[in-house]
Amino acid sequence: MILSDLVSHYGFLNLPVPEHINLKEEILRLKKEKNAILLAHFYQHSEIQEIADFIGDSLALAQKAQNNSADIIVFAGVHFMAETAKILSPQKKVLIPDLNAGCSLADSCNPQDFKQFIDEHPNHKVVSYVNTSAAIKMLTDVVCTSSNVVKIIKSFPKEQQLIFAPDRNLGRYVAQQTGRDLVVWNGACTIHERFSLEKILELKQQFPDAKILSHPECTQPILAVSDFIGSTAHILEFSKTDSAQTYIVVTESGILYKMREASPQKTFIPAPPNDSTCACNDCEFMRLITLKKIYTTLLYELPEVQLSAEVIEKARKPIERMLELS
């Protein structure tokens, strides 16, 4: 079976790796040999963050994808992030270690249905979250992230009618923050919707001095009891400068690696989900990326993100508009 067939069948290179090799050392060697850069989201395994060239949220990763001197970008994240990197750097080879690393939020917004939704709301400008496919970005006026969404919404005149997609929780939060009457697509992130308010309040009783830090994709009841609401990058920065010593963190638990690294004297407690006895809430898509897959991806330069010139041209404009406003 040729390598492309393996990718088509599995979504990644399902190849054996010699047991004796040190994956981290080999990845570092291959990066240097091939002039490759490894970009990782905060939600990745800690062992991947340890060897990444850059770690960040969606906004910072998009900025880094546009501004680097590498020939190859390896994206340790989910598919829409790798697509965004290819859109911003079409001349570079963009690799993702597992094509199955999708996103429940992006999947909740189907391009055909969304086009109909836009047609049903004439005279509306479209603001789409970066957590969407390239096809959705092609239908968008300005892309946003959770770091800059309030600024993006406020950049439009107050009289301009706006559609916001795809996250209903973030849309509700932004409407409250800006006073804008947004038409919000009914999508959601399964990770941020399955946090347990009851279990979070139980943790608060156990740690009464702890502050609750939540991502705005969480449901309204959780945001209502939160001490701070912000993107992963903003949550991290808040935890660095705030005077509290204990935090209940209500977003994907991968962020705790950087929080603990930045503030080792503080205690960070992952918020638990509704449907499990597990003490944390991990994104199953983010966790599909492993050191082994990164190694084989760098070695064979597959799977590669491929987008047509038309998609790149149309999807690039709203992303560049976001970067200008940011």
C-alpha cells in the first residue's frame, strides 16, 4: 500500500515506528533538516507543547502561520487551524498529523445550510468564528477569534445588522458585551457545553478561595458564576497576574500545562464534565495528534492540507481583515 493510500484509509500514516528511537529528538532533527516549524494549540498534549516552536490560541497561531520563514508548517491542532495556515501561507507546505482531527463546533455549521441562513437575512454582514471550515470563511465578511471577537463586532457601525456564527454561547456572550442584536447561528462546541455547573460549584465549596476562569464558549449558567471570562490566551494571562492562588479552569485541560509552567506556585484545577467521573474535560479531536504521528508526518511530509486557489483567495480576505483589525 502506497503512503497516499494509507492517508486516504486512516486519515494519518499508520506506520510502525522503531521502538528504540527518541521521538522528540527525531522530530527536532527533522524540523531542522527540513526547515519546518511546529505550531501547537494550547489544547495539545503537554509533551507536544514541550517541543513546539510556537504555542498559542487561534489568533496567535494564525498570526504565526502568516509570519515565519519556514518551508513547512506542521500543525498540532485541528483541521480548521491547518486550513487557516494554508490560506495565509499558500506557498508553504502545510501538514497536519491526522486528518481526522476535526472540530465539533466547525461541524455544526454546514456550508449549504449556512448559505441559506445568510440568504434569509439580507443586508446582514457576516462575522464567523475562526472555528469554521474554509467553505464557511468564503461566505464571511470578517473572521474572529474568542480573543478579538468583541473588537471585531464593535468595528461595525451600530446600525449594521450582523450574523454571528457558529457558536451560540459565544454569540450570546458577545451580544451582552457589545449591546448588539446579533443573529446567531445555532452551533456549539461539545467540549464547552458538557461542563458540569453542579460539579464546578462543588469544587468551589471545596476550594472557596478559588477563582473560576471560563471560556466564553461555555453555557450561560457557568459564565454567570465565573470570576473571569476569556479566550485561552486571556485566561493564561489573567492567571499570571492575578493575586489568587487557586483556580478552577473551565476550558479544555491542555491549557493547564502552560498555566502551571507560568505560575508553578499556584494551583489549577480542571473543571469536570457532566457525563464522566473523569476530573477533566479533553477534546478528543485535539488528542488525536501524537508525537508518533508528528514524527511520521515530518518524515514523509503527509498528510498535506490541499486547498484550491479559489478557496484560498476567497477565504483569505476575511481572515486578513481580522488580522488588520487585531
